[in-house]
Amino acid sequence: MNMKLELYGASRDFSKESFIIFNLKEKSTIKELRVAIINFIEENFQNNENYKKIVNSSAFCSDKDEIVNDNYKISNNEKVGIIPPIGGG
């Protein structure tokens, strides 16, 4: 399934666009999305550890603007936002 990851804050450096499209298996979770983003960073940014830290410390929100946990199941064509911490926290 395709899903659109909307980039906010420091994560905007992950792409020239304000989003990245990921192709995930059906009913993937936010935890599985984090792994896909880390793999994307490894492939595109030579294992940039700072970017990986951003992913691991970020919150995610559904297309209903609700913060979701790592067990949240993503539906097909859903937009999910990555919200990095501001000011290191």
C-alpha cells in the first residue's frame, strides 16, 4: 500500500518535497514506518545518525491531526505526519 509521510520541522531535510511516499505492506504500523524511514535514510544519506535520531524521537500524527502511537495501523493512501521534537526535547 502507498502512504504519504508529511515532513515537518527538522524532518523537512529528508526530501526536497514536503513529503515522502512509502510503499508498505497492508496494515503496517507506525513502528514499521519508522523502520522504513530509517532504511530510507541509510540509502539516501549515508547512515546520517542525526537523521536517525530525529526519526526515533519524533511523534507521528494521523491525517485527523491526532498523535498516534507506534501500534497505530496505517490505512491505504493515508497521510501521516512526522513531528520531530523542537529544541532537542
